[in-house]
Amino acid sequence: MKYMADEACNRTGQTGYPTLFCTGQLPERCQGSRASSFYLPGRFSRVPESLERKMMVLGGSASIDLAGKVAKTLNAKHGELEIKRFPDGEKYVRILDDVKDQNIVVVQSLYRNPDEYIMELLLLVDALRDLGASSITGVVPYLAYARQDARFKPGEAVSSLTIAKLFETVGMTSFMTVDTHLHRLEDVSKVFHIPAHNLSAMPLLGKYAQENLNPKKPVVVGPDEEAEPWAAMVAKELDAEHTVFHKKRVSSTKVEIDTGDVEFEGRDVVFADDIISTGGTIAESARACTKKGAKRIFALCTHPVLAEGALERMKNAGVRSVVGTDTIPSNVSKVTVAPVIAEGIRKTNGN
Ligand code: R5P
């Protein structure tokens, strides 16, 4: 059985853009059921001829290095862009390669200056469409605005939906991100009408921890319930047990961490979380582990946002080392997500 991915809701058919074809099962978005939070390998298989044409990877100014690594891993061309700023602050974007009839992957992570990087990405994708690209896969490793995925107070903008609409409107034909945290919607395929996948860097972070941190009698900890899938993926790499902590509000000003029944005495702890921002969550959780006799404490995260003072805060709480990825380039970005993205592209394009 063959049918178009997202056939019922996909706009690519209307714009003449190629559409991914699936075999075996309808995309869950179209079934009206909850999609899985992480991309399932083998969900798409190769069909459209247009996807067999040459692929080119472009990197916006937030992700030039990462785009280069993705291109190298895919053995694809790393296309050239000219990006500059006019005196009034506007961005200028020019694509220096011929993109007609090519499958283009655009990598742009939305960290630190997300609004500027979003505008660049919109200009780029719209130009790619005008210039006749066959398909445009937007790879946004750190998806800013994802957390505002509901209207909590009357009148609020639901930013994650706005971002998705913008990307689709300018002509993205598929979308990928890494370990994005949609608290209520669960999965990016609930936000986009085009095929959208949430990849995970956790297996690579787990592998890094195994090879470089060498934790003894490790226990992998998700600092809250939502971090369970990440802790599970890291634990698998370390062949270790995993658990999640629960926050208990004991008064209006005091929160306690319930570490559960797992034994920490004499064991190394490896935290796994999507984002480390202020470092407060990890610091608080690390103290709870130390109280229970944990030995060394490490923290792994996909997106090292690292607000000012975050590393210091965690160090003071006994965290020996913090390891992140290059979705947000930083001093702790020891792991590149390039292989994860390349694998995601290969699988969705059937290469
Ligand atoms: C929360 O839901 C996230 O998964 C992270 O735990 C959170 O963003 C970490 O923030 P911070 O480092 O500021 O505690």
C-alpha cells in the first residue's frame, strides 16, 4: 500500500512540491492519534524520483559549521550563501549556487537571536522556492518558541504555531528538529502540516558519556517526569538503570525533590535533559543526589542555552562536568548533532 504522507493536510501537492510517500501506515497526524515524540526509523521509504536528485545543504548564519558537517556526512554539496545586514538592521540573503530542481536542506538553529535567525530562514526558504528547488527541508536543531504551545492567559500568542505557519507559508516542504520540548502537544507533527520529525541527540550523548566520562555504577536521572524518554535513551547507551525525579511543593516558597526509591550511595549520576538554561533544575537535583550519597555527578543536555552563571551554579552544586551538543554552540558543546540530522535526512529521503 502506498499513499502520500500527510495527504489530507499537506500543502505540498498544491504548490507542486514533491511529497514524501509512506508505505505501511498512515502518518499518525492524519489518523488523529498522538504521534510518537521521536522520529521512528523506517517510517518513510523512497518513492518520488525528485528526491533522488542531487541534494545540497545550506547553513544560515546560526549554523554554518553544523551545515558543513551535515553536508560532509551526507556527501552532499555545502552550498554558499551571502548574508549581510543593511545599515537599518535589515537582513540581505543571496544564494550563490544553482538550486533549481535540487533537494535542499537548510540548517538554522534558533538560539540567542532567534528573531533574526527566523527572518533569515524565511528569506532563504522563500528564495529557494522562487528559484525552483524541488524540495526544501528546514532543519532547526534548537526550535525557539516551542514552549509557548498553548494560550495560558487570554490574548497570548501561541508562538509555536505561528512559527510553523511561517515556515510552511514560505515553502518548507518538510521539517526536522532535535529534542524539542512541546509540553502539551507532545510532537512536532502536531504543530506542522508538512512532514515534521523530532530527532534525538540522546543516544550520541550517552555514547559520549560512556566513552569519555566512564561513569561507575551509573544511574541516569531525568530531573523531571518529562525527561523520562531522554533518561531512558542515555541509560540504554550506558547499560544502566534510569529514574526520574518529582518536584514536591512543600510550601508556597519551598519545593522539595523526591528522588524516589533508587539507591544513590556510592554511585555516579548522569543527568539527561533537553535544555539547560539557568542550570537551576540540575543544581537542585544534584544537591538531592549528593544528600543521598552519590559520588560523581555529570549532566548531559541537547541544548546548552546556559544563561549567565549557569555553569557556576551547577559546579557549586557538585556537578563535575556538563556536556551538550552543537545545536547551540558553547564551551560544553562536545557532541555534534550532524550524524543525527544526516541520518534523519537519509531516512526521510530514503537515501
Ligand atoms: C523543562 O521543562 C526543561 O526540560 C528543562 O528542565 C529546563 O528548561 C531547565 O531549565 P533551567 O536550567 O533554567 O532549570
